[in-house]
Amino acid sequence: MPRRLKLSQLQRDIMWTLREAGGETVGTVTATVKPLVQIEFDRAVDELIKLGLVKMESSTHHDKAELVLTETGIEALRK
């Protein structure tokens, strides 16, 4: 039986934001979830990347980094 992930509220907000779009620039995700402190957002993203739930890619439309939900992340949202 798969283990249920314990994510912070900020991590859940990031995941749900990406679920709707599939991928967004880091700036757009930050503006959407409105973290109190930027370092808190950075740590949340780093942990989601380590867990394999999101990945960082170069944006196809901008010279900015984009957060993209992985297959593992999609599966985690279904649970």
C-alpha cells in the first residue's frame, strides 16, 4: 500500500496550482500561492523536487524557470 505524503499547506497549494495548469513559471506560482516569505517558498519547491512530485524546466515561452508537475505528482494528487 502506498505511503501517504505529508505535505505542508504551502506545498499542497503549489501542487494544486500546478494541477490546474500542468506547468507554470516560478513567478506565476509564487504570485498565486502568495507565500509569506520567499525562502519558505524556495524550500517547499526544493522538497517537492526531491520527492519527485515536480520538476524545474526551462520555459518554452519565456527565459524563466517553470515548475512542472511530474507523473508521480499527478498520481499523488489522485490519492
